[in-house]
Amino acid sequence: MAVPPPTPTIGILNDDPRLLVLLEEACRCEGWQPVGVPIDRLRELGPEGVAALFGDQRPWVILYEVDAPYGENWALLRWLQRLPVFSSTPFVVTTTGKTELEHLLGPTAVHDVIGHPYDLLDLVERVRAQVESELTASSGRASGRPSQWSPRASAGTQTRSNAPDRSARDPSRASGA
């Protein structure tokens, strides 16, 4: 019997409880396992506590909200990126101060920066791109993530994304495999 593909874990770090709920639900609709955590709680937990939030599942993508004060929250982001649990995890950053944050970031500090207001479907598409990138990158490693696995296909649900249909480029999706 075939082993079902792993479910990507998506870390959602945001201080707005309404956004946490919304983003967690959007992740579930994609077939992903969200782990939502208020940013203030991260500061209290320390490295071991942050790692414990995710158990033995390294998050595939971290969705992180950087609010003012940008310098303080940017420092927390850099600290998170140095933790072993997140060391190779792509970060998608949302912020109200995209220009200010880009000035602090430099060109390669995170994988994507999205300014407010943002479209939820666009945000999900950008997270999906990082999940797919992780799948591609891990196909040569012993990660337990099958290289032909698609989170969309695995979820068995149709997404409401405006993104182009990639099934024509991926024969396994077109054939239903």
C-alpha cells in the first residue's frame, strides 16, 4: 500500500488573532497543517519552546508579519531564522511598511515580502510557490517528501486561486496520479 504524502506544516506568526484564524483556515483549505502563534508568545518561549511548537515536523514555510517597530520585529525574524528548526525554512513576510522593511532586509534575507493590504489568494499562491520549491529542493534529499507530490492534489479540494493551471506542465497532475 502506498504511503500517503506528508502534509506540509506552515508556521503562521502574527499578533492579530483574527488574521491568525483566517490564515490558518486558508492553509487548511489548501491541505496544509497550520501552526499559528502570536509573535509576542515567541519572545516568551525561547529557542526550545519555539521548536516544541512544531514537534518533530519542521515547518515547510513560515508566514511572518513584521509590524512596527520594524527594527525590533526584524531582529526577532533574524533570531528565528538562526534557530535550528527554521534554519533552512523559507520565510514569506507580510508588512504594512514594505518600503521600510525592504530597506532593512537587503535583497536576500527572506523569500518574499508582501505589503498590506494584500489579497488572500495571492498570499496563498506565494506560500504555495514556496511549498513547491521545497518539494523540488528536497527531491534529491532523504526528506520523506515525494518529489511528485502536490499539496493541491493531496488535499483533494479545488482551490479558488487565480494562478495558472500547472497541470499541463506536470504529467502526474494531469493523469490524476
